[in-house]
Amino acid sequence: MKKPTARSSMQITAAVSLAAGIIFTILNKFLPNLFFMSLKITSYTVFYHFAVRLLIGGIMQAAFRNKMNYRKPWFQPKAFEAGLYKRLGVKKWKNKMPTYNPDTFSLEKHSTEEILGASCQAEIVHEINVIASFVPLLFSLAVGVLPVFLITSLIAAALDMIFVIIQRYNRPRLLRLIKRETGE
């Protein structure tokens, strides 16, 4: 049996959490209580965090097709990054994190330049996701429970920052590989 991809896991989680939200909304309508209200809010919050990531990734893929310009200043390694990534121990844990679409970063299937473009696109997607992580705070204005929305937003933003760090950590190695390939 084929191992599920991060993409399929995200799609399943979004669908299940939406279905759960609908079920808990119905249950809460007929059996109004804090328990079903909490499950409804939790389900819809989980749905939001997964659905918005799928949507943002899909929009960016349609717009850029993994061809972002890795030469832009935003994507260039910064002087402080190597030391930061060493202190964070990125090398030890980066390969344990899931990849949305592993084929995108395969040197057997893509050129180094294509992988760099995909890496930059992935970085931007995760940076947008960090910002989108805090939109649920607006929901807290309508339903209350600010601490719950704040905690889930912070966790979601931190998880996306992990993937930004991974993309930026890998970029200098890919840039060195391009230089060797092109003789620069």
C-alpha cells in the first residue's frame, strides 16, 4: 500500500473536519450545550487551517508553476541564517518533516533551477500561511474564546515557519549546486 502524501493527508483532514463541523453544528442546534459548541468551533478552526493552506498553495501553483525567480533579493540567503539554523539544529530534523509533494524536489525529475524555483514558491506559500494563521482571531470577536483562537493561530504559524526555515536552509546548497553546474 502506498504511503499517503502530505497533500492527501491535508485534504482528508480538511474534509473530515468540515464534516465534523457540520455534524456538531446540527447537534448543537438540537442539543445546545458547551460541549457541542466547543467541538463545532474546534472542527471549523481545524478546517480553516487546512483548507486555507490547500487554497493558498493551489493559487500559488496556478500562478507561478514552481518558476519563482530565485535570484530575487527576498530569496537570497541572509548573513545571520547559517548560524541561526545551526543553533536550531535544522540539519538533524529537517528530513523528518513531511513534504507536500516530494516529486517537486526530486533531482532525478527536475533540474536544480526548477527545484530552486519550487523552493522559493514553497517559502512564499508558507510565509503567506503564517499571516493567514491569524485570521481566526477575527472569529474570536464573534464567538469569544480568544485564548483558544490565539493558541491555534500561534501553533499553525509556528508550523509554517518550520517549513520556511527548511526552504531557506536548503537554498544555499542548491545555489552552490547551480554554480557548479553552470560554471559560475
